[in-house]
Amino acid sequence: MPELPDVENVVNKIKPYVVGKVFKDVEILDPLLLQTSPSKLKKVLIESRVEELERRGKFILFYLAPPRTLILHLRMTGDLLWFPTSKERHLHDRLIFFFEHGEMRFRDQRRLGKVYLVPERGFSSIKALSTMGPEPLSPSFTFSLFDELLRRKKGKIKSILMDQSFVAGIGNIYGDEILFQAGIRPTRRAENLKGGEKKVLFKKIKEVLWEAVSDYEQLSEKSSWFINWRRKGVCPRGCGRLERVKIGGRYSYFCPSCQK
DNA sequence: AGTCAAACCTGGGCGC
DNA sequence: TGCGCCCAGGTTTGAC
């Protein structure tokens, strides 16, 4: 599931329940996800308060008091769920965080998710976070910044969009959506994009992600979205079959007629 | 630096 | 029904 809009949605959903609240217990059902020791996680979290909750790229950061940072990454199949009252466990529940008024669960079918605990209010010890590119929805992510960063890159544009150190939060699906809406093939090389194409691409990065974040619930029903046609292998505009290419180990889909 | 394959995991779907 | 293979909205690592 989780790329920027999905993670943003998870954070917004969980936020009202946990900000200002104190961890009372942690149940570790699957230590595989932990990048810290179970005993340390329990010891540190219990009686810690959640000061703030924030998304950075596809990471979720819990800023704690006393100062520590709990960091979650949902990877492919992770999700965070809130239960006001205890319910029976789901097969894929990996971690349960107990508060006085309810519990937050980290559910993850494929067990690829990650849980980090770092000192202070920082994350310099996590490489992916310390080298993370700009937040695409931030006002400081301007066309001139995008253009400047892009000039330093070579290679297929799809790989670059998915590169978290280039720009944060875009994955395989939204990468395809952005390129479809921009009318650019995923195989195009960054160094060959024309000025106008870069402008459109920048605009679509903002537009697609912004719309996905603000209209998250409706998204799966929107037939205008490439996302909902991708798997069927047919262009939403009726051009016919989509083509599939492997880029950076993932399949990219594109319409050979709409995308140049 | 870019690209590719493989690894980390589980499970659904498909062909035989 | 069973088996093997492909695929999945992510990231890291190691080789060329």
C-alpha cells in the first residue's frame, strides 16, 4: 500500500488518538521488524509521551518525551490501526502499542516493515532518512529546486522519481500515475527531457500527490486515474493496451500513445 | 553514478 | 488437489 499519500493518510488517521498520550505497554508479537532490542523498546516506550507525530517520505516519526524518536516504516504491506477497545488479534498483527484509552497496532502481512528507536529528536543514524530528498508537497519544493536537482541526475526518469534521495515519498504506483498524467514515458532519460516537459512533470508531481492526499477515500473509484487502469493493462483514455517495462526492478506501465 | 539482480518476507493467482 | 512460477504500491546490498 504505502507511498506518500498512503502514509500521510495513516498518520492523519492515527494522530488524534496518540498525540499527547502516554504509552502504557508494548506487546511484541514479531521481533523481526525491530531494529532495536525488544527489551529496550519496551523500557524506553513505557511511560513515554507522544509529543508529535510526523511523516517524512514514507517514514512515520513519533517524537517522544523524554526525547527519543520512534520511527516506523510500513514497506510493502504495513498498516497502523487504532482500536479504542481491545479486539482479538489478527494473524498479521506484529506489534501492539497500548495506551490508557486504546491500542495502536502495526499490522504487516509480509513482515518487511521496520521499527526503529533512536536517541533524541533525530534520525541521523538512519541513512535513508538522513539522505532523504525534499518533500514534494512542501512549498519549498519549487520548480527551480526540482530543475536544479534533476540536472545533476542521469538515467531513466522513472528510476529518478522513485529515488528517495531525489524526492521523498514517490513509489512505483504514483510514479506511473505522475508520468501518465505528464505524458512522459518512464523510459525517457532525464538528461533528454525538454524544458516544457520538466515543467509539466513538476506540476504533475504536485498535482497527483496533492489530489491523492486530499481525496484519499475516493481515489480507488476514480476512473480517470491511471492507477485504477494499470493492472487491467488498458489506457483510461481508450487508446488500447498499455506496455510494460522493467525499470529499477519494478514493472512500469505506460500508454504508448499518450506518453512520449 | 546508474543499472541490475538478489535478498528480505508472505500469499494470491495462474497454468499444467 | 498439488506444484511451480510469477507477481506484489519498498529498500538495501553487492557486482559490473
